[in-house]
Amino acid sequence: MTQHSETVGHSTYEKLKHDIIFGVLTPGRKLKLSGLREHYDASVSTLRETLNRLASEGFVAAEEQRGFFVAPVSTKDLVEITNLRVLMECHAIRLSVEKGGTEWEANLVAAHYKLHQMEKRMAEGDESKIETWKRFDWEFHLALIEACDSKNLLDLHAIVYDKYLRYQMLVLTYRGQPAVEEHRAMLEAALERDGERVAGLLETHIQNGLDHALAAMTSGA
């Protein structure tokens, strides 16, 4: 594969995955190659390769004789994804607190600052930058665990996090001050190098997010 085709393939993958996560391509929607080729300006072979990759990650369902569909959603699936996130992220954060150095601390503080500024905008009712808010949220959570010294763990966690994020975007409402306080408490515990405390705070934070999403899914059912 040439460098150009690799670049096109990666770009197509990122665009399709983004549109699935952020609800542009809705759960259960059939992904017709003809329509995708025009919209994403990619060849059929590139699209097939991309859809197969997304299927292996769980964002797309591949059905024999029927083609590709955006993966469906369910409360059971959300709970499973959340439990996986807790297992992986809490383990990673303990390792990160143990191994992280001064640069890790600086990156963590910077990531929290960016997130907190966006949280203040959200609290004031400005929802014009929802994707930016969620990106800063991801960057903060990544900063917490990125010193875990395990590329495999970080790669797997990123996939699970994106699956969790898809559910958040489907039923997104801002949790407000409780989430702000949870983020601040995690930052402080991490900087104090209290691995067990920060892992406990993280698990509670994720569980509160799950409860919020489940309530929204139930009320919208």
C-alpha cells in the first residue's frame, strides 16, 4: 500500500468513526458503499477496509448477505462498556500515579485547566462547543492514565472510551457542578500520588456518568 493510500484510508476511518460516535450516522443505519463513496470521497476498496476495521472494533455490524450497518445500542451494551472502562482505566490510573513524573503532572494540570474553562462555558448555558468540551474531557482522562507505560492498555482503552462516548453523545446532557467537582478531586488525588483514592474517585465518576446516561435512555424510550 502506498503512503498516499494509507493516508486516505486513515482519513476515511477517522471521518467515519467520528460520524458514528457523534451521531451523524445513527445506530442501525445501513452503510451503503455507493452513498459513502460519494460523501467521504473514498474508493470502494478503501471503504470496505475501513468498515471491516470499524466492525472489528465494534462500531459497525457486518451481516452476511446484507452488508454493513452502524452498530445498534442498548442499555446492556452500555453497562458492559462502562464496566470495561472501569476495569481498564482504574488499573491504568494506579500505574500512572506510580510511574508519572514532573512532565506527567504538568500535562495533567494543563488538561484539567482546559476542561475546566469549557465546563464553565457549559455551566453558563453555552453549548456551541460540545465536541470541544468532550475532546477536552477525553484529554483530561487520557492525561490521568498516559504515564501507565503500557501502549496496549492505552490503545484498548481508547476504543472502549470511544464506545462509551457514543452513548454519551446520543443522550448528552451536562451533569454540571457534580462532574466539575469530581474532576477537581481526581486531579488533586493524582497530584498527591494517592493511587487508591484517585482510582476510587474515578470509578464513582464513571458510575455517575453511567447512571446519568441510563436515566436519559430510559426517559427517552
